[in-house]
Amino acid sequence: MAQIDIRSFMNENYKIEDFTHLHWEGSFQDYLDIVSKDPKCSRNAFQRVYDMIMTFGTSTYTEYKKEITRYHFFDDPIQNGKDAVFGIDVHLMKLVNFFKSASMGYGTEKRVLLLHGPVGSAKSSIARLLKKGLEHYSKTDEGSLFTFEWYDAEESDILGGQKIFPSPMHEEPLKLIPVDIRKKFVEELNKGLDGHKVQIKGEVCPADRYIMSEYLKKYDGDWMKVMDNHVRVKRLTLNEKDRLGIGTFQPKDEKNQDSTELTGDINYRKIAQYGSDSDPRAFNFDGEFNIANRGIIEFIEMLKLDVAFLYDLLGASQEHSIKPKKFAQTDIDLVILGHTNEPEYRKLQNNEFMEALRDRTVKIDVPYITRLDNEVKIYQRDFNAEKIPHVHIAPHTLEMAAMWAVLTRLEEPKKADLTKVQKLKLYNGKTLPGYNEDNVKELRKEAVREGLEGISPRFIQDKLSNALVKYGHTGSLNPFMVFNELESGLKNHSLINSPDQLDHYKEMLAITRQEYEDTVKNDVQKAISLDESAIETLCSNYIDNVKAYTQKEKVRNKYTNKLEDADERFMRSIEEKIDIAESRKEDFRREIMNYIGALAIEGKRFDYKTNERLHRALELKLFEDQKDSIKLTSIIANVVDKETQEKIDVIKSRLIKNYGYDEISATDALNYVASIFAKGDSAKS
């Protein structure tokens, strides 16, 4: 183990200047100078959250003819993608629009933001991101905000014998400006400002009001003396662990719920010191609403809250105020964010006593992902070579688990000629004959509950972990191992409500297995027919015959040197591989020749790789021609001659080099595909 010189290490990596910068202190006038230069430091909570999201930038892309904005904040750049949210950009746009509207004061700032969706659909991840983002943003110059503390060198009774009394709800210092002169003060401050205008809303908490009042009495109303002698402004960095500007509330047993957990409670030990339980200095402003002031409060499973709590929510959202015990309404500035699942939300809809809350709630749906590529990203984040270096994850393993999850979430297509797998592929950007972007858009519109039911990513992650524990000693994890875990896990899945649902999930798993069979066969076929020169020769032969056929010419036989008719049987043996019907063969051949002609006019040479369908047909034809010479089925019988073994080793090395397999998974894939062909051969006989 290397030795570390802690002094040198800290000098290089820990900057005292950074600490000093984040713990800036100054007078009220110093703060006004800062506000004059950067009015944004006085933003409210909604403005700060919106600006924080926008700081990370955006990009746009088009999906189904609709322009979609991707907010890079949701890639979690702060922690390198740890809480990144994929595949629900449309819903995240609605979320950001909520904050944009609230930041402009259009009304949504008076609403509770409710994230609604099935279990494991990233509601908590979004909440974590917002809280983490605010913490990070408050440490930047652009996201700086300030609060104040009272100090008294004489340890006067006003501060209860203390020298320092921090503002209990870390209030905005500008709220110390007397209410009756604020309008004029703000007008002066905003003169010449084009961008963000300073606003001062609400009053400081009861403890700050009391202290200010007592000092004003002491100085015969001289507000400046109070500011100069007893107010110190300081930088505020939001931090959930320190309960500074970020709060989290989780419902407990209904019998033990107490609204003081939200709004604070009397400190009975201080009553003797201050002589009254109505003295605000004897009150602990440490409820979640109090400590979350200036930032955000998250309500976990919000609709499980007791009704008494929900009344507190109404005032907090609509009036931006809370009612601590024995004190007047107290102003707050925070974002109220809750999340809930569907059964709880249905209860809210059916409860007529909850109309007021429903009316003050903006619901943002957070559904499951229905695009395969995005679902795969979730699992790649946790199951990759960097995090699991000792186990090779075979190609398609994560993709197949993701495919099954997405299939369980999709609604049955209403079009009789479309399967669920085809629908999944259309959603994933593949093209199918007869379907364009408008058709896919229509498919999404007609599926009302798509993404609100099905298997959660959490279940998949658990089963992938189980498979790694069970099979990790082999050094390789393949789709079959994961399929086995998924199937066995279904028997004890707590969220399966009926035998029909279980049967449906099993059916989707069987379909996914079939998809994997086709996929792995495709890999082996490609590896076998990866001989570029052989494909080029085959392609050249096919093009010569097609040219002769379309131009009604003869082809010279390279062996006999005689002119012969185009080889119809040979051409059809290739075209049939990609389901070109007899009635379509002439059109297909003319398409190929027209394409070659167009390239020739541009001075370009035809390359079979640029035509995906022809490329696939040539691969399959070459595979068919070479399959028997390789004697793939002999692998099953374990009787392999030296020549065949050499050919098999070449295929294995191609699978490893070109398709991401390792020695174990390449052998497994070959054995499996060989067994499929063995079954096919025995069925034919």
C-alpha cells in the first residue's frame, strides 16, 4: 500500500479559499452591493430551481415529427449519471415547464407538484436529482444565496444570553427591509435593470420579528443601528444532511403522526428561560417546512399523509405560509414536491373531502419507459465491465431483460397485422413496411395506459443481481441465466394481482426467448458468413445475373466460357432469403439496377454494404452454403474432425472480435445455435 503525505495531499486537493468563499460574511450594506451587481442572488425557490436546471443546457431532437427538448440536468452530470433519468423526455418537459411558469409567477408557484406513476418509474430519482442539483447550485457563484444571523457582543437578553442567534428559517436578508418602505426601496434597487428584477415577498419568521422589534425599541426605532450593530449577512449553501433549505418528509404510523413535524414545536426547556411558551425564541423552528425554507421539500408517498398534514399543505402551497403552534401565519418560500403511486392517487380522486388538495395539485406523470434503447441504458449503468470486471456479460443479455420489461408495459396493438414485438421495434425507431412516423404516433395515442403498468426496472435489476450471484463463478452471464431468474422470480412477485397477469408475463417471456433465438442465430450466421471476399464474389455473381435478366442479355459461364441465360434459380435463392415474393422479383431487381445506375452517373461504385436488405440476403445465402461444410450440428455430437474444428475456431474468434462475445459465451452461442439446427435437421428427416 502506498504511503500518503496528508499535508501535501490536502495542499493539492483541498482549497481553503473555496471554504472561505462559501462561508462569506458581511454587513447588510455589503449584501446590498452584491444584490446590485447580481440581482439573481435574491431569487425565490422556484426561480432558483428553474435556473439550476437550465444551467446544464439543453439539446433537441425530433421524434414522430415532434421536437423534443432534452434537459441535460436529468443526465445527472453532478454524479456522472448515477441518478440519470432516461426515456421520459416528454414528461420531463412538462416538469420543467411547471418550474418555468412558477418562476414567472403565472400561478403554478401556488401549487403542489405531484409526481405520479407506477413503482420504480424514477419518481424518487427525479426528486433526488432536484435536491442534489440545488445543493450543488447553491455552491456555485451563479446559484449563490444569502441569509443572516443576529449577533450581540454583550450577550444581551434579546438573544437569550447568546452572542449569535442564526435566523431559524435562514430567511432572505432583504425581508428585513420595513414593509412600509419596501415598494420604494425595490424601485430604487431595480432602476436600470433589464433582466431579473428584485422582489421582496413576505415577512421574516416570528423569532426574527421579535428580535428585530426588541432591537428597534432599544435604539428608539433607528433601523440602521440595528443593521450595523446586530445583523450579519452570510452565504447560505443548501444541504439536506444539515437540514438547510432541503427537507424530506416520510409518513409514519398514522397514530403517531403529528403536524408539528412539519411546522415546528415548543422547546419546553426554554420556557423557563424566556418565561412564556408564546415567546418565539422558545420555539423550535425545525419542522420540515421550516428547515426547507428557501429550497425544496420532498413528501415521500405524499397521499399516505394524515388529513391534518394535508391541511398544512394547502396553506403552504396556496398562501406560501404555515401556522406554527401558538404563532401567526409564517411566510415560507419553497417548492413542495410529492410523489405517489397509482392506487394512492385513485384514492385521492375518489375522496370528496380531498377536493381542495386536488385543486391545488399539478400532476406530472412519470411512466415506465417504452423505448427499448432507453430501458437498456438503465441496466448498463449498473451492470457493466467497470462495475463488474470479474464477469463477462454476454451480448444481448441486458437487451433481452429490457425487452421483456418493455413488452409487459405495452398495450396490445389494435391492428391485427401488428404483433407486440413489432410494436416495440417501431417504438424503438425501426421501420416496418406500411408504417411511417404518423402511424407510430397514432399507435402511441391510442394506448392510453401504456407505461403505467407492467414490470418495473427494479424487479429486473434484482433478478440481474441474483443471476450474477448464482452464475458469476462461471465468469460469464448469458441471457438464458437471466431468463431463468426472471421466470422463477415471477412466482413470488408481490405486485402480480391475478393468474391472468402472471400468464401474460410468462407469455411475454416466451416471446422474448424466441427473439433471443433469432438474434443469436443471426450473430452466428453473420460470423459464419463474415468472409468478405466470398460475399463480394456472391454479390458480383448476383449482379451479373440481374443485369443480364433486366437487359435481356446472356451471362458468360466462368467455367465453360459459354453464354447462358440468367440463372433464375440462383437469383431466387438469394431473394427468398429476405422474403421477396415471386410477384415482386422484377421490381426488386430493377430497383437494384437503377440504384447501381444512379451511382455510376455520380462516378461511384456499388457496394453491397450500402443496401441493408441485399447485404442480409447475401449473408444468409452464404451461411446456407457454408453451414453444411462447417458441420455445425457435429458440435452437439462432440465428434469434430480437425478441419471442422479449425472452421469453428474461426467463427468463435469472429464472434469475440466483432460481436462482443468472450470464449465462454461464444461457445454457448454456437452450441445453442447448433442444437437449433440439429432439431431442424431431425424434423426434416
